[in-house]
Amino acid sequence: MKSIVHIAIVLFLFNAKGMLAQELPSPYAVYFSEKNATLDTLDFGLYLSPRALERRVRQNIAFSKSDIRVSRRNISAVKSIATYTGVSSKWLNVVYVEATPTQVLQLRTLECVARVVELTGGMHKQESVAFSYGHADSQTRQISLHSLHVHTDNGYDEIVALGEGMLIAVLDAGFVGGKTVGINDGLDTIITRNFVEGGSNVYQGSSHGFSVLSTMAAYQPEVFIGTAPQASYALIKTEKELSETPEEMMNWIAGAEFADSIGADIINSSLGYSTFDDPDDDYSVSDLDGRTSIISLGALAAARTGMLVVTSAGNAGGSSWDKLTFPADADSILTVGSVTQYGVASSFSSRGYTVDGRVKPNVCARGEGAVVYRSDGTLAYANGTSFSSPIMAGAAACLWSTVPDATAQEVIEALEVSASHYYQHNPRIGYGIPNLGFAHRYLSTIVDGKLPEIVVYPNPFPDYISLFLPDGEALDIHLELRDLNQRTVAITTLESKRYKALWSPGDNIAPGTYILYIERGGRTQMQRVIKLL
């Protein structure tokens, strides 16, 4: 049975120009990347007067890159976007602008720009419109993707992750709308291939693949932004819209092999199979062992090449089949189920586990009431794991781009460990809804080989701290928070905790840097943490 689902309700009709026309510019400081000039080749007499040079010599103060003027090319790039561009500072390598939220998003995409900081309320205020997903906001924030797109470790530094440098191959039924609807002016479609009709035209037949693509690739600031708008894409048609035959599984494998040949990092497959036009070709639920169906064997082979294979769990929940559709049962791939806006497993989302006991789906994302683009250019609510899968595939691309030395299997592990039901997984929701901020921290530490005994998240923290424990032993945890003068500001003992613990030190702790001491099972761990406002 296909995992393709019809779009349910038209969400709204809007005039994008009218919406953007209401934006008012605010003051910002645009910080540029490090200056490229080499100090020993510069004549500072061109920048400083003889008197200024004499003052430097008298006090033995060396010249630095802060003495070099801001690049005129950089300022010109900013001027082409901002409503108003004012004076610049060579010392801070910054220029003053007045810009709308949409313009701020465009400024942050410039290669020469390091960060953009709102000046209202003080120089060090983090920009309040750091990233706006528009009508995709709910489905992206549900998986905490915003903590990757603008991730602050010290209150100022940013890690921007939009999937840049990643290549995602989309295996689907057709991409009608992909050439006529402008979802991203910078969309990088490197290649297309049609394994059904042959050739390279994939913009025919079904629009399902286009709606799938939009959840990842769309970039319409303040309107709709997908989970990986700066990734590159290969659009591959493997599905026949009007029939269901075993040949389509072979088309899928051919498409996956093609994705491997072009160097794809990730495959998204919003397709699934269980029954066919000829009942003699049908599989049975007992075949869900990851090694019976030919498409599941193909998915496993794809995973062995180092690609991250992301697939929908299927939409058979509550039906006579009820279980996963193939290749969702394959080992070493990321199978994604569907949840509602409230984080509850969707009734239609196919259930796990596999017959050999592996946890499937691995994780879940929004698949009920997911916002997508339709082929006529309108936005719509849509139901199906067809959409939870690409939402997660795009998020995985962002995660992987922040830790490029990770393996595909380590990315899967990080997503699973970060998920809401990791210690209470079940056949409906698997490991649950991932937290991309925690997944980033976990992935960084395992790749660096520095995973601590207990993982503390989030850091910086608001008014609570989560502790992820390395084993299933029920042990007491003694926690002590000290300031930098080693004065105790909060202390507690959590009794008989295993897997995960939560501590709320309280609202009376002032913002700042602290040292957290953790004692558990006779072992002590010390970690620097930051309390937010």
C-alpha cells in the first residue's frame, strides 16, 4: 500500500507581498567574518596619522586586524539588502543597518556576515527575530530545530544550520509544481531522474513529491521555511501513480543506487509497500523482519554505503494491516512515524515493532496537520507519514552539517537518544519526538570521544536542567550548583533515579556561569553551565 496521502484542507490564501509590506525596519549591528588581510603587507600609515602611529610606538602597542577598515565589498553586499546602511566600525568589524525581519534573514545568508545583533535594548541583545519559520513554525519547533538554526552556547555566538553542503535525494511519485511554484529562489536541484517513464523529466504525474520536497526545501521568509532550505536536492521518480506492482520496489532500489552514485548524503523515501494489484504478490505482517522484502534489503544495502536512509513508517495504523509498510522494517535506517501538534501518535501512523523485536518507528515528527505547499502554490494541511519523514530528513541534514565527521549511524543514534520516549519507547511512537538541540550536543560529544558519564541539557539552561543517565541503575544523584567563587547557590539529592532526571534549581538564581557538581554511584562529575535570564 502506498504511503501517499491526499492533502486534507487548504490552509489559507494570502498575498505574500501584502504581508511583507507590513514589516518595519529595526536597528541592527551586522558583524562581518574575520578580515582576510595580512598584517605584514599593510602600510598602517594609510589608516593612521603620524601622531596616532607615535602613540602606538610609545606604548608598545602592536597593530592588529582591528586597525584595518571594513571591507567595502562587504558593506556593498549589505547595502543591497538592508533598508538603510549607516556607519561602520573597523574595530568591531561591524556596520549599522536598519532592516526588516525578512532582510535580516537575507543578511544572515551572506557569506561575509558572521552574525546579526539587534541594537534595541543594548548592544549584546540577541536578535529577537533570529529565525522565523512562518507557517512551518509549529512543526519545526516541535522537534526543537530552532535550537540548531540559532544555537547559543554563550549568549552571543551562533551556529547556523540550514542543511548547507548536504545532498538529499528524494525518491517519490512525481514533482508536479516543482517548476512552476517558486518555493525557494536559491533552490539547488542538481539533477533529476525518472525510473518509471525513463529520462530526466520528473515534473509529471503526481504532485506528491513536490509537497514532500516543500517541507524541506521551501524558503519563503515569514511565510514558510522548510527544515533544510540550503541543502542540495536530487529529485528521483520511482513510483507509478496508478498501479501498485513489485516493479516499483525495484525502481526504488535503482533510485537508491543512483543516489549513491551521485554522492547523496541522505535519501528521503515517502513511499511504502505491503499489498499489490495482484494479491498473489502481497506480503504478510510476519515478513516484517527487515530481511524478507526486496525493498528492505535494498534499503539496508543503501545504509551500508554510508547514506542516511529516512523513510515513512506508513499510514496503515488502525487498518487490517496496522503495521509498518516496507522498507520501514529495514535495519540501520531511520523510520519516521507521525504525531499530532500535541505530540500524540497519529491514529493512522503504522505501528511497530518489527517481528524480530527492533524498535520501529525510530522517531516521530509532525505528520498530522503538517503544513506543505501544493502544486497550485497554496499552503495546505496534510496528513501522512509522507510528510513527517521529510521534515525529519531535513532536520537530520541540519544536524549532520553541524558535525560533518559523524557517520549516518551516529546521526540516527543521536536522534534516538534525544527523543521524548527514549526510555519509554513503544510501538506507536518508537523513541518519540527528537530534540535537535540535545541531539547536536550528543552527536558532537560522541564524535569527539568525550561523552561524559551524565549528559546535561540544555546548556545554557532556563530554570531547569535535564540529566540523561548512562545506564538503567536506580541510584541517588547529589547535585550542587556553585558560583565561580565556589559558593553553593543550590543543592539537592534526587533519589533512585535512572535513565533520566530533571532538576529545577529555582527562579532565584541569577543569570551567569556556574559549576555543576554531580555525584552518582560514588563517581563525581563537574561541568560548567550557564543560567539564562
